[in-house]
Amino acid sequence: MKLGILGTGMVGNTIGTKLVQLGHEVKMGSRTSNNPKAAEWTKANGSGASSGTFSDAAVFGEILFNCTSGMGSIEALRLAGEKNMTGKILVDVANPLDFSMGMPPSLNVCNTDSLGEQIQRAFPKLKVVKSLNTVNYKLMVNPSLVPGDHDIFIAGNDKAAKNKITQILKEWFGWKSVIDLGDITAARGLEMLLPVWVRLMGIFQSPNFNFKIVR
Amino acid sequence: MKLGILGTGMVGNTIGTKLVQLGHEVKMGSRTSNNPKAAEWTKANGSGASSGTFSDAAVFGEILFNCTSGMGSIEALRLAGEKNMTGKILVDVANPLDFSMGMPPSLNVCNTDSLGEQIQRAFPKLKVVKSLNTVNYKLMVNPSLVPGDHDIFIAGNDKAAKNKITQILKEWFGWKSVIDLGDITAARGLEMLLPVWVRLMGIFQSPNFNFKIVR
């Protein structure tokens, strides 16, 4: 499958690398077509990997991953181009973390709205599926880094899109338990898990942990 | 030990009943000294149980439990009286849930502040320990309602107060794992778990679940 990664940070790098390793063609998009981090990633990942602008990646990918920083996601998606994304699934991995007031970060949007919803409203023809934002980037594509059973969540308005992403999470990334929290407004709760997540990382001095819902 | 319960709802009722069953003397406080729910609870729980005003309960209890609804907690604590609470521990079980815009509720305060912090700022001589707000009231005093291992969190500025409440959570209520998230600002994250909690309850059609941090 052809996949588009928006963003050149550790999240985009890690998801993109995993997708190439699985045999897919992946284009990493960024603000410019000559981004050095994208070039480095492309070189490291061989013939399945390529890079370009946000728009190039959006045109290329049948499914897109929003791996930009949350504060810049809407702008990045505007650069990707609404018409290039029409009808496609966007897995929104981002968190609207605002580091402008120092650590710990606050959320730029929360409670009665979320980044997931902002993206869905701004691009109504995109099928936004919020997921993977509640775990460290390494864990996203390698859940066995944390032993035992633990959960990943999804939220979104399009049932078929969520089914497709659930399949990808399970079959490609190795997640055993995917909990569907409902429509995209559930992105509020998923993004609002971050403050506890940040605390726990500080206490454990490691990002290798995850939530499990026990019942 | 003498304990004060602020609030006559299901949370106060359940915690108060458990404490009486453990052999403690418990006074349930409310806005008026003739609250019918408090009277009913007192009658049902025998000689260890009594009721009165918020102020009566605050004077009586060596440790206090804030079981009022979050939107009314600050006002209830003002009625309890700052000088009646000086130097005492308040276990803040409340969530600042705002149902005024319908379901699901939003949070009245979050992200850069929390109810736990508001209470600590309003009553600086009170030792606020945020805990138990992330589980259903029945689970608070009976964690075995959910099988297996799962976690309860605490946050607060006073280390000795947190140690005391950790002991109560473990020895009185039966919690096996208590995770200390740090100072009272961690109440933000704990209260911000509620949106996901509310979603999960809707999906499971049961409040008998809990978070476990797997690592």
C-alpha cells in the first residue's frame, strides 16, 4: 500500500520506518521538499521510502498519518491540501501540547474540543481516526516493548475507517487490544490522558508504560 | 478514629458506611443539620454514625473526605470553616464535572488548574490529597469489584499526609497499588481522566472498570 507520513520527527520517522519494513511504499512529507531529516530517513530506509512536501505525501498516500506536532497540525494539513486528502483516512497521532509555558506542557485545546475535532471540522471530507497519541512513539509500532496486555484506543466518525485502522494496528503494528471510544469527540478524552502520561513518565523515568483498562 | 464526610450523595454514603463498618466514628456533614439523606444514612449505620452541618463534620473529623459535587466543593468547604480544618487532611474525591451543557459533562476547571489545586489554594492550611476520583464510588472502598490488578492514584503537597492516605487506601479500603503522582498539580491529570472514564462507562455499560498502568 502507498502511505503518507506528515511530519519528520521521531513519531513520523518511527511509523514510516515500520511501514517500509512491512513492505509498503511510504512518502514522508514536510514543509519543504529538501528537509534534511526527511532526506536522512529516506536514505536510511531504501527504495520503499521517499520524501517531499506535505502536499506530495498527501497525494501519494492512500492512508495518511498526522505525525506533526499538535500545535502545527492544522497548518501542516492546509499545506497538504484539502483536495489531496478528500475521502482518505488520516490517522491523527498528534497531541496539542503547548510547551510555551515550560514543563509540564499544557494542552492548547481540551475539554469541550480537541485537536482531532479541529482537524475533522477543518477538513470535513477527511476521515480522521484519532489513535496512538496515548503512547510513546516507539510503543506505537512495537507494543511488546511493554510486557503483558495493554490497550490502544481509537476514535472517529467513520466506522469503516476505524475498522481499517484497527486492522492496521493489530496486523501491522501488533496491538492485541484496540478499544473504540466512539466518534471523534472522544479525542478530547484521549488527548486529556496526556497530563497523567507526562507525570507517569517523570515518575518512572521511562516512556515504556501504557494504560490498560481492567474490568 | 474520628472521620468527617462532607457530602450526602452516593460517594459520601459509601465511604462513610465503609468507615463505620471498620469501627470508626463518622460524622456526615451537609448544608443543613437536618438533611434527610444524612439522617437516613445515620439511622442505617448505627452508633458509629452521626450527622450535622459541614462545620460539625469538619470539627469532628481528624481526617476529612470531600464527597461533595465538584462544582459546589469550594462553597461547601467554606461552610465547613477554614479554622475547623487547619492542619487536617482532606481527601479530595470530587471531580469538577459540569453537567450544565448536558451529557457528556465537561470539566469546570482543567488543563492549567484543577479542583484539587483550587481547594489547596483556598485553604492553604488544609492538607489536600487528591485520590479516588478516577473510580466509581463502589470501587473506591471495594477495589475487588474489578478483578485482578489495577491502580489508584494520589497527589498532594504534604508527603506525610499522602503516606497516611496511602495506608488508609491499602489497609482500610483494600487497594494493592497506590501510585503517587507528586504534588497537587497532578490533580489536573487525575481530573482529566474523567472524559475517557465517562466514554468507557458508556461503552461497557458498567462502571466496574479501572485503569492499570502496565510497564
